[in-house]
Amino acid sequence: MKDSQVDTCVIGAGPAGLAVARALAERNLPYTHLERHSRPGGIWDIDNPGSPMYESAHFISSRTLSGFGGFPMPDHFADYPPHRQILSYLRSFADAYGLTDRIEFGVEVENVEKNADGTWTVTRADGRESVHGQVVVCTGSQWHPNVPELPGEFGGEVRHTVSYRNADELRGKRVLVVGAGNSGCDIACDAARTADHAVISMRRGYWFIPKHVFGRPVDTIANSGPHLPMWLAQRVFSAILRIINGDPTRLGLPKPDHKLFETHPAINSMLIHHLQHGDITAKPGIARTEGRTVHFTDGTSDDFDLVLLATGYVHKVPVAQRYFGDEQNPDLYLSSFSREQEGLFGVGFTETNSGAYQIFDAQAQLIAGYLHDARHRLPNAERFARMIRADRPDLSGGLKFVESPRHTGYVDSAAFVKYLGKVAGELDVRLDRRRRAAAGPGRVCRAGGKGHRTHLLLGAHRRQHAPPVACSGPPKPPPRPLASGPASARAETRITRFLEPAPGTRSVRRDAHGTRPRPPREAAMELNLVEERPYRFRIEPRGDMRVPGIVFASHELLEDAEKSLEQVANVATLPGIVEASYAMPDIHWGYGFPIGGVAATDVDDGGVVSPGGVGFDISCGVRLLAADGDRRSLWPALPDVMDGLDRAIPRGAGPGGVWHLSGSGELERILDGGSRYAVERGHGEERDLARCEDGGAVADADGAQVSGRARERGLGQVGSLGSANHFLEVQQVAEVYDEPVAAAFGLARDQVCVMIHCGSRGLGHQICTDHVRAMDRAMNRYGITVPDRQLACTPVDSPEGRAYLGAMAAAANYGRANRQLLSDAARRIFLRAARARLSLVYDVSHNLAKIETHAVGGTRRRLCVHRKGATRAFPPGHPELPEDIREFGQPVLIPGTMGTASYVLAGVPGGDAFHSTCHGAGRVMSRHQAARTVGGKELRARLERGGIAVRPRSLRGLAEETPEAYKDVGAVVAASEGAGLCRTVARLVPLGVVKG
């Protein structure tokens, strides 16, 4: 496999993702584990947005045969554990094997893309990218509901069971449940007990298997034998079920049109009970609907208030669908290995008639074994690669599964497990479940079950709610693996807030979840946040912190910042840090540093530079241009302007830019000259350079430190917005708060402006990735340890430090040139469509590390100032400001979100945090959560009703950037000004937005 030294990215921390993580960790294979939710558990966490879990859900395979190898479910669990016990089990498993600490939570993956060199680029919803040797997608198969349209027009409520949570939703209603899968049967039983009237509709008959026979779970009886040939097992078990259940047609159920085991069986004892007692009625398929009346195919009809569609799920993999192929039946060898795309794997997409977790475990072990052999270039790897491409085993076990979308890729568990064992033997991979277990006080870890040998070992994903029930006794973790992802070395920190408004008042204490804190665990570090004065809070040094943490915020803004305070404390441990680890009012969680973090290190006293203090989007920043016309004069031309910008501005995660470079030589000149080179080539005006930070180009750029992969990614993206929160917005100056300063900047009330927010695209991301790895390898040589490997760093004057700063400067110049090219495109559109000219107000970055001189303790010192999601705000009179605005202070550009205001601020004398301030609104909602709160069409219509013309690249991307996903930018600006970091000059409101 290509570049096998690059780590593996595991996407998803549900059961499948945890199985894969354990298998990789056991082999000391480095991996990065991403999970969009805040805890492991996947669909079993009812609080996980989009989870199909409901209150009455239970496992449909018994606990005896359902656990992971080496980690059986506790004996005190129910025979068929409820969802809360399953969630508890999964989290105990993750803790026992040291997996939880290695998961990056709150990270939603937006896209997976294969690179030319065979590696994979994983793009997060916040725009960050990372490159990996392999990707294992473990996002599961029950997130995308299959929603058929009812024939006719139904006048009542229709919804898929993915949104169902508990029986209270059915009380007082006439309810029709459509579909008799295991979820449909559960919910139909809820309706039978709670609804005023309950009916279940099914187009075909099913075999209903009771959960217990002779007081024992049915799968344990089947597993204990005797093990019959399939043709005989079908006859014997069919006869037994006919004896137990009788004739199903007597209860109104259709007679099964297939043999036993040829569909996914319904493991449910209660539906038959409720049918026998008249609590619910069975009907065939739906013929048509009229008003609230549903007509069935048998000619009967009934009235309903609510129709619940238990119609299953589509096996979509949105992050990588084009590589997985067919949604319902991706071409995966052993349901795990992509045949066409080397380095792409999937676990959790197997449709089978048995318990899932041990199958996930076996698949994970095979993947890890293959990656281990490939990493060490062992012959087995190449032999297995040939099998992946050519081997197409029959895994039906002699069964003829019914023709339906769900059963297209269905496999028989016994045949599947047997073949997995055969392949594992050829690869010398142990699937023996008697391998090392994680055990602890009160837990007896058995050596594992007998395996999957019948067709009644049934497991299905279900839902959960309520507080988790802990396993008996805390599991003792096995030895931690040596290889780890960037998050593995994070110090465990308990964040406790002390808000002390004034002497003598009682402080309010709570933990990061707003609840009464538990006693901190041994080795935990408690953070005390004390209000020093309005908008300024202090974290006293604890543990390895060399300086305090200072957080500028209001009480309200702190409600969304508590998770990030740990990162403020971590940054305070960096060698050579001076004064404090600062955080701006828009602080939120980031890579290493919090976004909104500022830290300066003393270059001449062992100070370090950390790529995590700049971030992946190096020189992400904002450019503001002012038109020579106001809203009234330009309003008639706005539609043409927006249409022109829509056509002219490249955007999205992939390649494409305004400027088609002639080759690597021209890219080199951009890396060295930034906006200056773009202006020299006719893409701007000489005045632009005077109004751009650093005159348009950062000095000391060293293109030799930019890797070939970074150059490859940057070659085709010069003059493009990118995606996520990047935009080009047409705005109007709505309020002017300081007219002399606004006039000096070139702004007046009602004036039309253009704001551009973007950065250095894939080139900057790759530079960060490359140099984080280099510094991570080098830290030991300098005796540096950090609480979080995402803070990888080396001394500023070390070879690694100089190399990073040279490459970072080159990326900054690329970012400046990028915004310069977009400005040039906007100028052409405004001139052609509105006969208006655009002049640059200012261009400033908010993701950079710069060598600056500041007074520290009364002494001028040379510092490396990291600003990540924070904007430089030089005061009036600063020599680096343009002469025509020097007496007024540096313009600071604060972008809002669609439908909200943006702001122009100015630097002030005595500004704290090395003359730094906020950079934007700060995100409070993941992109996945945002997209679930509002649809793209709905949001677009809402914005356009408010007078904002919207030109999105995609409606999904638009929904992810809904204004509700961000903090109140006005509150952020007010806190920044209240803390003495800046002053407000003008407020701008959007007229039209072009979204990446």
C-alpha cells in the first residue's frame, strides 16, 4: 500500500468504529479517530442527533452471544439488554481498552477524497483537512431513512420511525405502523399499549420467532446444537414455529411467502400476544389514501391520525459515496474491503441474520492484520490484496434470500463467519475470541462463546436513552499502545468554573456540563476561572502551566466556551510562553490551540513555535472592498452582480481557481510574492498593497520548505473561496459609530461593500500537516513534552522551527494572493454589471504566527506571537500601519454569518494580548446539527425574504452555515470592546452572499 507510514483515519465511534480502533491499537498501528458526537456509542445514544433510538428498544440477540471478543456483556445484564445497557457496555468497552481518550469528539467529516498518490484527504465540516494512508468508514447503516411516498394524499401526520422516541407520542391517537421489521414490531407494540387505535400494515408475511424457549434465549438454544444442514434446519424450525405461533392468518397476518431464514426474521414475542388480545390489528399493504382514510389492498379501510413508516434505511455513505458505489449494496470484499479503492474500508454495513458485534470484531481484526502486514511489507499483504480484487465467495449459506433492496447484499452469518475464519487463517490473523481480555474487580471475563453456527443468532442495531447502567466493577484497561494519534497524550482535565463577580458575593461552581461537579479523579487538573473585571477572566496556573490563562468574554459567551478552557490551560504549558495564554470572546474548540487563542513565546529564551497555534487554514483572513456607490444607486444592478459573482467565483472543497497558473515556477513566485506578484501580473492596483497587512507579502517565505504534495494541492486553487464558513458577501454599511475613523478607512453610511473571507486552501492545510508531523518526531530531541500532541512544537530558532515559519510565510502569501485574485474577479463583475469600482479598505489575516517585538515586564522582547482565530489589532501610530490611516489604528475586519451583521473595528492604545482581538462569531453548533435544524431551501427562502440574495454552491452547505450555528457576533464584538481590545467603527449588513 502506498505511503503505509501515514496513519489510518477511523470515522465513527459506534460499535464498529470501536472494534476497529481496538484492533488497530492492539497492533500499535497509528490512527486518528473522529466522531461527530460528544461521546462514543453511535446510534445507541438517543441524544446523538439523528439517532433512530427509541425508549422501548432492546437488543434482539442475547447478551451471551452479542459482546465483543474478550469483553463479554456482564452477567447482570438482561437476556436481551435494553438500549441503556448497550450504551453503557459500549462506553465501558471504549474506556477499558483506552479508546475514549484517543477519539476526537465533535468532529464531523464532510468529505473523503482519494489523492493522486493513493493517500486519502479527510475534510472536516469546519474546513480542516488531514491526509491519511487509509480510511475506515464506520458511520453505520441506520442514519438515512427510507421514506416511501404514500399513494394518494393523506391528511394526517406521516413520519418515519427515525424520529420516534417513546409511546407518549402515540397517546390519544389512531396509529398505523407500516412495516414489520424489528423496529416496526416494537413500535407497533407501543401503539397497542398506548394508542387509542393501533394497526400494523405489512405487504408480506414474516416468520415471528419468540425470544425465549423453555425460559432460555432462543439464540443460545440454537447455538448449542444440534447443527443441522440448512434444508433440514428450515424444515425443523419452521415446524416448531408453527406449533408455537399457530396459523398467522388467523390473526390477520399474511402467510410468509418464503422459507424460514430467507429474510431478516422478526424476533418479537409481544406482537403475537397483542394481536391475540385484540390490542392491535394486522392489515396488508396500502392501496391508497384519501384525507385521513387509508385503503388497504384487501379492500378494507380505516381512519388514522398518524402513520409511522417503519420502512428501514438506505445504506448511504455521504462522505465517500462515489467510492463505495451502490448505496444499498456497495462492492466490498467481506463487506469491509473496497475492491476498487485501495486503502478504503467499511465496517458496520453488513446485513446478516446474526449478532453484529462479533462480526464487526472479526472484520476489524482482518483490516488491522492486513494493514499491519502492508506496513511491514510482508508477503501476506500482497496476497490478500489480490484476494480483495478477485475473490467473490458465495456467502449465502445455501439460502435464497428474497428479492428486496435490504437483502441485495445479505449474507448468512454461519457462512460469513466460517469464511472470515478461512481468510484469517491464510493471513495468520487471530480471530480467536479467547485472546487477552480487559477485566477488573467484579467483572468475570469469559473466554468467549462458541461462535456463530446457526441462523438464529440475531443482532440488530437499536436505540437508547436514560442514564447508562455501569458494568459491574470498573474494567481495568489493558496496556496502552505505544503508537497513537495526536490526541492520545492529552492530559485529563476537569474544568470547574468559579465566577466571582465581586468580593463578598457567593461564587457559582459547576462543571463543564452545568451540573454539580463530582470529586475530581486522581491526576485530574482543576481549572478555576475567576472574573478579574468585566469581560476578563483568569485561570490560575495549575500543574505544568507556566503562565495563567486569560479569557476575554461575557458571562453569556462563556456558556459556549467551557470545553475550550482546557486548551487554554494546555497552551499555557508551552516552553517560553510569556504573560498568559489568551482567549478571545469567540473562543471555541480547535486543533491544539483553541480557535480564538493567542500565545507569545520568547524567541531568545527557548520559546517555541507550534503549528497548532496557527491552524490548518494558514492566513485565513478577511478582505473588505468599498464601492463608489450606495445601496440606493446599486440596488437595481444587484441581481446581475450576484449572478455574475455566482458564475465567476470558484468555490467548494476541490480544485478550481480564477488564476490558472502556468506551472510550478509561477506558484513559486506566488509563495514568495503574495499579493505583490498578483498585482504585478495585472490582478489589482498598487494601492491594494498599501492597504494589505505586510504590504501584501510576508517576508522570509521559504518555498523550499513547502512539500511537493502541498504544491500539488495549491497549484489549481489560486483564486477560490473553498467551502465551510468561507464566503464572498455584498454588504451595506448600516451604522457608523466613529465617522472620522470610518472616513479615513474609506467607509460611509449606506455605502456598498464586498467582504471576502478565505485562506490558503489545501496548500496551507498540507503545510500544517507536514510540519506537525516533523515537530512531533523532533520534540524528544529538545526535551519538550506537551499535554496534547496537537501542540507539537520546537524552538523557534531550531531547524524545524525555521522550516515551519518559512513554509507558513509562503502559505500566508498564497492566502493573500488568493484574496487578491477574488478581489480582481469581483471588481470586474461590479464594473460590468453596475458600473461601480471597488477600492480596498484593508486585508488582514487571523491565522498566523509572527515575530514581533513587545514589552514584557518592562523589557522589549522578540516574541513569536501565535494568533489562531484572532486578529492583529495594532494601535494608532504603529509604524507598520499604512501612512494614510496610521493615526487612526489598524482596521480589524470581523465577518458575521449569513443574515447577521459584520463589523469594522480599530486597534486601540494599550490593547491586551499583544494587540489582538476577536476574528468572528465563533461556532456553537456542528454542521451536521445545523443542517438538521433547517433545510437549505427553507433557509434560502428565509434569507431572500429578508432581502439577502443567496448564491450557494449547495443547499446542504448553505444549511450548515445557518446563522443559528454561531454565537451572536454583536455580543462577541461588544465583549472585545468592553475588554479594551478594540473599538467599533462600523456595522455592515448583508445584501447578497456567495457561499463556498
